[in-house]
Amino acid sequence: MRGFVYDATGAAETGFADAEAATGRAALVWLHFDGRDERAVTWLNAQQGIPPLVRAALIAVETRPRAEILETGALINLRGLGATPDDDPDELVSIRIWAEAGRVVSVTKRTVVALDEVAKRFTSGCIHDPGDLVTAVADTITDALDPDVAALGDHVDSCEADLTAADVYRVRRQISKTRNRAIGYRRFVAPQRQALE
């Protein structure tokens, strides 16, 4: 899923002209863009209705989870499991969201696993306003992360159970690898919890 425009009728469209046409056509419009697409960056930079600080944050190279009320909306950066691990070494990838009355603009530079599920909820009529959409994204990201985080703990437990004097170096490498993944998660999950609060 690289870029799309959804309106509250459930219609899915693509293209930047569609993004312009959809805004104002329905009670709620969700515009999602691939931040690596130069056309998306150009379109976003031309949106005078989005504050300059927000436009810069939506296309920033590095982001940390945060939530901030700015002018007429809210800027929210979250992290979720990426669907394309060959594309980036980080397992957690960012989704940047600008939510305002009647419109949500989101940008990712890689595919977030949660987006397909959220799009299904949107098109089935379960999402009625920007708050519903942001909540759906956060819930779906969390639901996808929970088993992965639990698996890290299970793997450490398994390593401890397998630990023998002859195998200590192999197990130590596995624990070190698992610990590095856990540290990477912690780096984003703690600020993400604060942002959601």
C-alpha cells in the first residue's frame, strides 16, 4: 500500500488530483502518502492549509513518537511493525499523522503492517471522525506489536532453558541479538506510550 485517498463513503482512489477532489467532498477524508515519492512531497509542500511546521514533520527523515496540538489539528508520530523488512533495517517504522476536522493526512516511508487493517475498518464504515482513525491506527499498531514483544521474552526464556556449559557462547549470541531488538523497541515504545496518553 503506497498511497491512497479514502472518503467516508468507502471509495478508494489514487492520485494527487483525487486528493484535491476528495477534500471537502465527504465528512471525513483520509489521505495517505508514501514519503519517498517526490510527487507526494511536492503535493504536501503545496498545502497551505497545513501549517509549515506540520508539513516539515510529515516528510522529516527521522521522527520520534509524539503528539502535539498545533493550530487547527494534531500532529501525531507513531511507530509500528514494518511490512517490508528488506527495505530498512529498523523493525519499527514511522507513520506521521496530521489530523484536523474532516481530514487526516498520513505519511509513511515504508509500509506499516497496521495500515491494511485500518483501511478495511475505514471502508467498512467503522471510522467516523479523525479521532476514530487515530485510535484505529494506534490500536492496530499495538495489536501487531504485542505478540512480537511477547515472543522476545519467550525467546530469552528458551535460551535460559537451553543454556549448558558447552553451549554458552551460542546462547550468549542469541540473547545479545534478542536484547538488541528489545532495546530498539524500548527506544520507541516508551515515548509512544506517552504520546498516546
